Amino acid sequence: MTNSILTKGDVKKAAVTWFFTSHLTYNYQRLQAGALATLMGPVLNKLYKGDNAKISEGLERHMLFFNSEPRIGSIIPGISVALEEGMATEEGENVDHTLVTNIKTALMGPLAGIGDTLWSGLLKQIVLSIFLGWALLGNIWAPIACAILLFSLDFTITYKLFLRGYEFGMESVEKFLDSNFVKNITSALGIVGLICLGAMIVKYVSINTVLKIELETGTLNLRSLLDKLIPYIIPLSATILGFWLQVKGKSINMVLLVLFVLGFIGGATGILG
């Protein structure tokens, strides 16, 4: 797309905003979504110039749950800015805006794994091991130099990859705005997002039932029976219940309360344990 609405300064400001806010807005309902909405505010204001309905719609789109490693994952908000710019043009006004959400959902998990491995598991550990050695030798500047170097690396990686994500998004935006391509990629990314969600349910949602039924032929374990029908059906059911409650407009506190009450009843009756 040759007719850019945003200037380089706008994109660089968004990158800096992401760097300083990505870890400041955590909550269990949205995690990093607040940071995305913060950087998107000035972007959407410039793209839609006083059209409050479209600005509000865009902010709501970026307040959906988002969580990734903020350095390598900065590619995602960069791409999102480019797509928002593309959809604000005449060619992109009819594009289904779920495209942005599906791209974020599909990329945030894989990039989180890559980022955590490269930054927290490798690069950060190498830097710390070097400066810890100097600190043990009595070098009082070691912790200060270590903090400066880590900050510099952190900022450089985040900033550069955000801009690269924007450039990639702008290079691909014409394809993204093609109706047939959008339909296919939205469907594919939706499937990837559901696969990632399924993996997260298996890993993070733990509900055990200890209910057993005594039969003449032996003991029947309810959990084993249900898992033979659909693996992890109980955690899946709890997740679907939480999702359904939110679709109905219930707050996250209400969802937690319902799950707590069901868990309490299940534990008191010996169904859960």
C-alpha cells in the first residue's frame, strides 16, 4: 500500500508506547490488552479523525485478551497497526475486522514461546552470568552496567521488531485486503487460535473428579469414562461455561464466583477432589 496515512513518527511513537506499557497493565481478564489499546489510541484517532464510533470499535477490538512475550511478540502489535491502517482506507473498509483479532490470537502463543526461550532463557542469562562474575570480583559498576545493557537490549529488540512487524504488515496489506484471501486466512487463523486455546485448556485448567461408581464387575472411575468420550471434557466444559457467561455480559468476577461455587459444591459432595 503506497498511500500511507501514518507517518514514521506515528509508528515509532506506538513502538515506544508498547515498550513502556506492555508490562504495566496486567490483569487476568485481558493481560496485555490494555497496552495494545494504549498504543492504538493515537493511531486510531489519526486514522479515523473524529469518527468516535470507529475509534471506539477499534479500541474494543484491541481490548480483547492478548498475551505474548513483549520483545519478540512486539511483531504482533506492529502488524496490527499496519492492518488497522489498511482497513481505514477506502479499499479496506469492507474487510472483516476479526482478521486482526485472529492474527493476534494465532501469533501470540508461538511468539511467546520463542521470545521466552531466546530472551529469558538465553540472552538474559548470558548477560547476567557475565556481570555476576564481575560483581563477585568486587566491581561496583557491574550491576549498573548490567542494568544499562539489559535495558538497551530490551528496548532495541522491542523497537526494531515492532517496526519490522509494521513493515511486514504494510508489505502484505494488499493481500490482506483481498476479500477471498481475507476469508481464507481468517478461517485458517481461527482454527489455529482454537488449537492454541485447546492446548492452554489442557495445560492450565485442572479439574479432578474422584467420584467412583461401584459395580459388580469392579469400580468405574467417572473421570476415566468421560475422558474416553472426549479427552479433558471436564476442564473443557468449565472453560465453555466461563466463555458463555462472558458472552452473556457477565463480568470476570461473576465468572470466578460461579466457578468457585460450583467447585465448592463439587468438593463438598465428593464429586471433585
